[in-house]
Amino acid sequence: MNELIKIGNHEIVLKEFKRQRVVTFKDIDLVHERPSGTAGRNFRENKERFVDGEDYFHVKPSDIQDDEFRRAEINNFGAYLITEQGYLMLVKSFTDDLAWEVQRQLVNSYFRTSHNTSTSLQVLQGMLDQLIRQDTEIRQASEQSQQAIDTTQNIKDTIVGVYDDWRDWVRQTISKIQKGSGMTYQDVYSTLYDQLERRAKCRLSVRVDNQRKRMALDGATKTKIESYRTLDAIEDDQRLREIFGTIVKEYAIKYVA
């Protein structure tokens, strides 16, 4: 079977297996004008969602009849043959104008044959229409999400200026992060402190201990010494304050609605 069918800007060889039309990953990449390996990668990343025998067939040369297509197209390790249902699932992420046109042509000009009488034309059209609606909804949601992100970013970029007291700003912002993230206060502070230690390449516990020792040598009371905490060590160092402020803003952008 060497009949060529033109899909979009390219021609592919008509292929059938078990009396139904199938395509290879190479065919899909060709007609969609995607880099070689794109369809195969998408399949492997989502293989658990595809059903063997319904969405695809994994075949070896011995499985192929001469009247279906050339055995030479199947290597000894086997190849994947994608059915119409598998193809529609595989190309859900292809949403450019060419993709929609190619999908329509493949369904109308390639997959719909006399061998596929068990598949309802109305059902197939409904699947395409549903894909179009889903794509439109995804685009709209993406645009709305980006607008929300941009608005949040602008608000958070100026949030430091709202408060004159740095410590007051930190505590109030962390309170909002805690509510938005669902984490405990302890987990929020621990996460933020870990981020600071990694970025600033420092040990906050060591800084706190060293400062407490200096306070003891200066004659500070035990109560005052014990009240010196991690946030104090950060506030006392201009560099740590700036880095920590940036981290707090990043988490506020992520979790504060």
C-alpha cells in the first residue's frame, strides 16, 4: 500500500493495520511541521493515558502484512502505530492555526474510510469541536491568569514602601503568605530562612549565637540575650535584609491573592 495522501503541505503514505488507518510519529511530525521526535516525546511523556489496542499498536515487522504497508518501515525493535483516537489525544497540545487545519484534514481525508464504519461521523466531529472549545477556554484562562499575575507583580513591587517599619512589613507579609499557602507559621519562616541561607551563603543560627555571646560579654541580661532571634540577625545586616526582603516579596507574589 503506497497510496499518497496530501495533508496540509505534505504527503504521507496511507497505512492500515487491522483494517483501520494508522499513522506513525514521523507522519505526525511531518504534517504538523514539528521537529523530528516531537510526537514520540509527547507520547512517551503521557503513555500511561494511552490504551494499547485502542489508541495505538506496538508492532514488529512480523506483525505486518504486505498489503497493509511495507515491513521495511518497521525496525526490529518495533514501532508505534497511532490510531485516530490516539492521534486526537496526542495532538491536544498542538494549538496553532496549522495544527487545527491539519487535524481536520487528517480526520476527514485520512482516517474516515469505509473500514471505520463503526466510528460515528457525528462523534468524531464532536471531538474536534470539543477540542476547539477547550483550546479557546485555555487561551482565555491563560490571558486572565497573566493579567492577574501582572497586577499582583505590580502591587508586590511597591509593597515595601507601604510600611515604614521593615520588621512590621515582614511580619504582616508573612502572615498573608501563611494564609495563602496553608502552611504553618513555623513552616513559612523555616522555608524563608532556608532560602536566605542558600542565597546569602550564611548560617543564621551561627550569627544568632555569635551575637548572643557578644551581648553576654557586654553585660546584657539573660532575658535580653534570649530575646535575640533570627529575624534580629537579619535586620542587623543590610545585605541580609535586602536578600530576605526579595525572598518575602517572591513568596507574597506566589501565595497572596
